[in-house]
Amino acid sequence: MAGLFHSFIYEPIYNALAFIVSVVPGGDIGIGIVGITLLVRLILFPVSLAAIRTQIAMREIDPKLKALRAELKDNKDELARRTMTLFKDNKINPFASFLLIFIQLPVIIGLYAVLRSESKSVTFDPTLLYSFIHAPMNASLIFLGVINLAEKSIILALIVGATQFIYGRLIAPKIAAKSGGAASFQDDLAQSMNLQMRYVFPLMLAGIAYYASAAIALYFVVSNCFSIGQELFVRKIHNGKR
């Protein structure tokens, strides 16, 4: 398994980064990180597109789902059948998000491993490069001549937190105000997840970005910005088709 990961995930990302760094002015590894992050996200875009559309559709049918749960709370079999019928009528694949995570996770781990390795030095291992990829003659860890990617960056970490907060607000489901009566367990769980997505996760990701390195923080910034743009783009297309 480790060999497959190295051959089909790590090495392609490593070689793509080496190629980008070899052609950008000054061998800026930071620009290489931006390029490779965008490249990976574009490759995964078709899967992400399906997952985002599913999330948007799920938010739209949420009132109907809640009504079904209230109506059939004592009949689990009928609830399951009616729920699947609702998904089918609205052309929703409830497993689309899981497919995205399944495909994206090893790629993200590989990208993280490459960035973690290359943020510690400015040399590329020629034994890992394909025959048609040449090791960059000059490589610099000073992104845009300002930020040392081998060190910590509070500025990039704060940007990571801010962009994650914006993205969290975009994708977090809206929680309806309580209209009296005891809240259900599902409502309390949704409220808790909403708060964590909006506030806790951005702080946690900012902390990880700061303590890892500026290189990892830069990856998170680019990835978050891409996610925000992707979400807005898909929403625009989705609303235009309605």
C-alpha cells in the first residue's frame, strides 16, 4: 500500500512541483506550491462539483426531510423508504460527499508530504524525478521575496483562519430559529456542528497552519480560496438552471 501511494500519489505531485519550480522566475517554491495546489484542485473539480451540487440540493430539501422525520418518527422503515424516494425525485446522490473525501484524502496527504519535505530544503532528489523532469537549477524558499516558507508565518496563519471562516459560512446549513418547545437531538447536533464549522474549525486550522510551516499555510490559503470560488461558481450555475 505504501508503495502504491508513493508511486501514484507522492511521486507525481513531487515531479509536478519540481517542473513548476524549474520554470517560474527565481525558482520560487511558493509559486510552485500555488501552482500544484491549483492543479490538484482542478483535477478533483469534477468530483467536487458533484459533491457541492449534492450539498446545495440537500439544503433545499431540508424542510421536507424534517417534515418526514416528524411525521414518521415512529416508523423507521417507512421513513427510510420515503427519504430515498425524496432523494431520487430530486436526483440527489447522498454518497457524493463521501466519494469526494475518499478520492481527495490520499491526494491531500501526498501533497502535504511533498510540501513538508520541500519546505525544509531547496534541493530536489533526482532519484525521485522522472527522466523528462530536470531538477530546478535554482530554488528559493522565500515566497515572492518576502515570506520564508521554512519558518512559521502568523500572517499566512491568520489568512488561513479568515478564509476558512468565510468558507464555513458559505457551506454551513442555516439553522432555523427555535419557535418554542424542546429542541430535538438532531436540531441540537446541527446547531453544534454549525458553530464548530463556523468558529472552531477556522481557529484550529489557523493553529495547524502556524505550527506546521509557512509552506503548509500557503497551501491552506490557496486551497481555501479555491474552495470559496468553487462554491460561489457552482451556486451561480445552480441558480441559473432553476
